[in-house]
Amino acid sequence: MDEPTRRERDVLDILYRAEEATAEGVRKALRISNSATRTLLARLEEKGRVERVREGRRFIYRAVPRVDTAARDEADRLLEVFFRRSPRAAVLTMMDAARDRMSETEWASLLDEVRQARAEKKES
């Protein structure tokens, strides 16, 4: 699958956040022309990154693959590009960025998940 350009990635980001959108919704979000929007969506559809579904008189666009698969792929890319393949560095950076956004309950839950993942690793 061809890697998306920066502008195509902007379109995919919109579709992942919204789960689906019309061409007009994408155009408004990016503040670009109608023809540029349709060209980007057509290219992404050709690359297999977007699917188009007819709903009545309009088309709805959805990103392919699903959000969970794409998130995993992006996490792998981030590890490679920004963290020199170090999960520890990535997790510490994410924790630092989320420090003020997480409640005590969320921190406790995260700690439980880390302990569970560690226990599962020891078992395998």
C-alpha cells in the first residue's frame, strides 16, 4: 500500500476522528477547494486507504483500515521515527504529555494494565 502524502494524511486524520465524512465535510475541515478535496479522496480511494459508500444522493467516505488497526500502525511508525524503537521512551513521553489530563482513577487503571501486561509476558 502506497504511503499517503502529508495532505492525504490530513484527510485520513479527519476521517479517523469523525469515523466518516462527506467530501464537503473534508473540504471545510481542510479549507481547500472542492476539486482538491475530490482529487485527494480519489487518490486515497485508489490507494485503498479510503472507501466510498453511497447514502442517498451523496457519498460518505471512511478510512481503511479501521481506527484500531491504523492506530497500531501509527504507533509502530512513531516508535521507529521518534523513539528509536524504544517503547519505554514512547510511554514516558505519552505519560508526560497526559500528566495533567488523567485522573487518579485513570493512573491507577494504567498501572494495573502495565502489571497485567508484564505478568502475561512472564508467562509466555
